Amino acid sequence: MPGIDRRLIQNFEWPIFVMGLAIALIGIVNLISASPERGAFLPDTAWRQLVWMALGLALLLATLLLDYRTLERIAIPFYGGVILLLVAVLFIGRIVNGSQRWIDLGPMNLQPSELAKLALIILFARLLARRSATSPIGLLDLVGPAVLVAIPAALVVKQPDLGTALVLCIVSASFLAVTRVRVTSIVLIVAAGVAAVTVAWLFFLHDYQKERVFTFMNPERDPLGAAYHSIQAQIAVGAGGLFGKGFLHGSQSQLDFLPEEQTDFVFSVLGEEWGFVGTASVLVLYLGILIRGLMIAHSSKDLFGAYLAVGIVSLFFWAGAINVGMVIGVLPVVGVPLPMLSYGGSALLTCMIALGLLMNVSMRRYIF
């Protein structure tokens, strides 16, 4: 293959590739059951997701041809471009179910908030890679990064999409776990976080978002209203038992008791039809990606690659943990999709590109 270093082919990152592809394929099978077009061999939802997966695989492989260190040089322009897209959404975005999150591009809808996840990961990897590792991070050092996170997070909340904004903040904060931060700074960060949550609660959150928190603390408060999603999701997961009811035999999903079963609550469909064994198997695949990702970060030959891998691992961890947590009732319902399992073209493409970057860091450690 001319133009491609043979060492990249010889050291292809098979573990990440196989585990990611397995999750995506399981997601398509699960969407066949979660689709409202009952009885169709390949419903429109599953078919579109299959097309997105094929495009995602193409982008994943294309990502491998690019030296990931190039991203360090374009991190700031990429971040700026994503901010412009988030602003554009507020004016020309497509409105679906009261949310204005997508830009209509004809054959596809682009969700810029998904790109914001990658933009922040790449930007923070650049910032951390270029600072001195010997001096601990003080409070003043965090002002700039906090603003960089606050801008896209505020624009996403405006759409409104509280779940994605929450993921942006948590993933960005996760970088603190691999940097030296002064103890006093940590205390002040926690205090600032509490203050930010208070301000968001008083001035930014919609009434229905507040109601989700209230019903999380007391599900019986509104079992047929705000708590309905969470209660039905827990019933579905519990009904699956050890081995599940079988493909296309989940009563909650097939009889339309389960809302948002293609997106936020797709894990409920998996739990009801495939049981504990099925859900545990998928979670093991996610765990495998997380562990392998941390190994790649540890073995990276440069700091940018290491931080890039850490950011991608944190993205998969937090998105997965929040989604599963809200499905089984241990977290409030905030609308975070399950990576590569929930329906959504932009989300799937973002995950595929992220896996491609993770593979890129792994494979190029044999070249330089």
C-alpha cells in the first residue's frame, strides 16, 4: 500500500477496533427491536444507523492516516469553528421536540454539540502538553480553561441540552485527575462548582429539568408524568432477569411502554431482551475499551497523545456511566445517549472518530 507506513499496518490496534465494532453492531441489532416499525426486517432507524456506522468506519480508518500530532496545531481553529457552529444552531438550527440542536445539511443533520466534545478534548490535550509538568496548577491557571468550557456548555444549555453540557463539563474536569493541582485550588474548585450548580438551578434550568431531579429523589411524586421514563426503564431492565425475554420479545419495548427507547433508554431494551448476561457482556466491552485506552495513554511517546487518550477514555466512561445510571435509577434523567448504542448519526460518528484517534495514538508509538 503506497504512501502508508507498513509499521502502521503491522501494529494495527485490533483490540479497540474489534470492541468498538462489536458494540456498534450490537447497537444496530438492538435498534431493530427498539424501532417503532414493528415486524420490518431492517427498520428505517436501524438502516440509517447502519449507514452511519459504515460512514463512521470510513472516518475511523481515515483518521488513522493522519498523524494525530497535527491536531495539536489545529486545536484552537477547530475549537473556534465548533463555537461558530453552536452559535449558528441558535439561529438556523432544526427544531425537534422543542430542542434546537441540529443543522440541516440536506441528506444529514449535524449536531455541533457532539463535535464540541472532541474539540474540548483536543484543546485541553494541547494546553496540558505544553505546560510545565513540574509546577502544580493554581486557581488562576484554571480561569482560562474554565471559560473555554463555559462557552460551549452555555451554548448547549441554550438549545436546551443539559445532558451534553454536563458531559462537556465533566470530561473537561477529568483532566484534573492526571495533572498536579494545589489542594487549595481543589477546595475552591469544589466551592465554585457548588455555586455554579446553584446559579444554574435558579436561572438556567427549565421547570421540566428541575422536575426530573425532584422525581429522582422521590419517584412516586409523579409516576405517570416526570418519573414515567425512569420507572418504565427500571421495569424493563428488571423484567429481563438473567437471560432476558429474547430478541423482539420485550413487553415494555414492543408494547410501547418504554419512551425514548431508541436514544436515551436504549439500554433498557437491551436489558429486557438479553437480560443480565447480555448487558454485562456489553459493559465488559466498554470496560475493555476503557482499560485499553488507559494502557495506550500510559505507553504514548508524547504528552499530547497521552492526554488525548485520557480525554477519549473519560468521554466514553462518563457518557456510559451517566446513561446506565439514569436507566437503572441511580442518577436523574438528563438525556445522555449511550455511546455507539443509542440512535444518532452525529453521536456515532463522533465516537468512531474518537476511537480512531485512540488507535492512532497506539499505532504511531511504533513510528516515533
